[in-house]
Amino acid sequence: MITTLPGLYLVSVGVVKPAIWIFGWSEHVVCSIGMLRFVNLLFSVGNFYLLYLLFRKVQPRNKAASSIQRVLSTLTLAVFPTLYFFNFLYYTEAGSMFFTLFAYLMCLYGNHKTSAFLGFCGFMFRQTNIIWAVFCAGNVIAQKLTEAWKTELQKKEDRLPPIKGPFVTFRKILQFLLAYSMSFKNLSVLFRLTWPYILLGFLFCAFVVVNGGIVIGDRSSHEACLHFPQLFYFFSFTLFFSFPHLLSPGKIKTFLSLVWKRRILFFVVTLVSVFLVWKFTYAHKYLLADNRHYTFYVWKRVFQRYEIVKYLLVPAYIFAGWSIADSLKSKSVFWNLMFFICLFIVIVPQKLLEFRYFILPYVIYRLNIPLPPTSRLVCELSCYAIVNFITFYLFLNKTFQWPNSQDIQRFMW
């Protein structure tokens, strides 16, 4: 039934074996539930430090208040509810996050061989982490493309040309990408920078061929499909947990004004979204059967009870997607392209609606938006603390039993 590679178990052996040698503890002690969960607490400490280093690297330092904002942002993401909860259980989330963030940090510092190796370690915790290794390579490519794009624009004018519309800009970018990719010199430069990630990609392909697929263990319960509404669920998830930054009267007013200005475009987007919800909404058997998870109750009491709800939520999905894209406008168009492609590949093939799948893309998104004002960060941190308190209270105190089992069941993410 276990479908992930043994990265967490290998690290656990690397922790408990030295404890046997150094302290003379018995295997019964070092292999206890508490000690195994302690491995994830070690990862959570490492994640806190990595988040701080990433905020220092990603965010500009030209503001007097940016130091306290970085610290608050680090603390906020460290207690991000869906990640924080699993730091105390023997799940792969903490280790998966650690190696992926470490790989991203090394990529930003230009140490790509180390980044690719750490990406492999992340892959050993969860197979889909290979996509975030690809994202690291994409980050390098996006940087080079941005530099070339700026040079191309400066050849035509001394300053950036005014934006004439999304379609015109999109066409120019496509033309630029086509011309850039036709240059052997450009491709050779990109290859020299990204060859460690390319090698990792070949190793992954070899694994897929030998294994007969990306999933190990119970493949029947983890079949890939085109579950497009997963994107909408991620947008909603992100809007909920980043509402101090994404949701405000001014944002809503700007969005409504843009909808009116480009009503034909948004009408088409709405029609396409409704079609995707209609034809590609799936309910995994785990989602319908496992009443320990919050997603079970959301699905049963909202989506399953009222069929029309999934269509009525489409405008909210579109607003959430626009708000997320708008918050990333400080990043280059090529960085956004790489991020959203990786996001699509990671979550859309998943049939199961599971909040844990959203943790890594959410954290990477949150790292790259401009540092919010301190007041919003305090609001965000306070909300996370409340959600964590409620989650742990339910987990510890609201236990129940299944009719066919004597085991104690608990509510959890």
C-alpha cells in the first residue's frame, strides 16, 4: 500500500543506527514511534532555516522593514498548517520539503550539481518531486530567457515598449522563444548550465521504464488522469491560506474592472472552466471512503450534496487564479511560465484531492511573491496559529471508531 520510495526510511536508519552505537540504546527504543517521528522534527528545523535563507535570496533587501518581514514570513511558512501538522507524524512531507527547498536554494546560488543531487534526494521521498527539480532547471532557463528578452527589446527601443494587449505580447513572446530555440549557441549555453538536471531527468526516465510507471506499490489506487479541476482546488487552497495578501476590496474592484474591460476573454475562460469542471471532475475512492480527512467532509457536504455548487464556484476559481498570477507579476513572464507548467504537471494528473499535494507548490509560490506589509503577515500568522490549534484539538480530543474496527481514528488533514 506504500507508494513512495524509501527516502524517509533510509534517513531514519541514518539517525537511529548512530544512536545505537553512541548511546547504547536498544533497537526497541530507537525504532519507537517517538524516535521515528523525531526524524521529521529534525527536518522541520532544517526547513525553518532553509525558508529564511530562501527569503534572503529571493526577496530584495532595499527596504528598512524587509528584515523583520523576512523573519515573520519565515515563521509563517514554518507553521503553515498542512505542513506543520505532518511535522509531528511519520509522513514524508517534512523530508520532501527539506530536500526540495535545499535544491531550490542551491539552484539560486548557481550550484547546479548539488541542486540536482538534492533533487534526487527529494525524489526518493516522493516521485513527483522530480518536477521541482525540473523547476530548478526552468529557473535557470527563465533567467537566461529574461536577459535575452530584455536585450531584444532594447534593440528596438531605448525603453520597454508599451503593452498593447495580452495577445500581442503573447505572440511576440512565442516568436522570441522560437527564434531563441533555433540558435545552437543559445541551446549549448543552456545545456552547459542545466546538464546535471538533464542527467537527473534521464535517471528518472530509466526508473519509469524499469518500474513500469512512476508509482510503486498500490498502482490501482494511484492511476494518472487529467483532473483539471485540481488546478481550481489549488487556486482556492492558495486564496484561503493567503487571503491577507490576495483578498481585499481593492483587488476585487480591480478584477471586476478587468472583467468588464475584457469581458469576451473572461466569458471564454468561464465557458472553458465550466466545461473542464463538467467533464473532468473525479472523486477518488479514498476521498469518498476515508472520513478521517477534511476533504471527505468538504466533498460530501458541499460538492456531493449540491451538484450545482461546483459550477457556481467557477467565478471564484477564476478570481483566485487571476489574483495568484497578479501577485507574481514582479517575476518575469518566463519564470511564471515555468512555475505554472510545473504546477500543472504536478497536480493535474492526481485523481485524489489531497491537501498534502498542494504544500510544495504553495510554499514555492509564497516564497516568490513580494514581501507583504508587517500587518498582513501578523494577520496571516495569527490565522495559521488558530487553524493549527483547531486541527490539533480535533486530532487529539475528537476521536472516533469505525464500526468494523476497534482502532481509534482521528481527524486530520
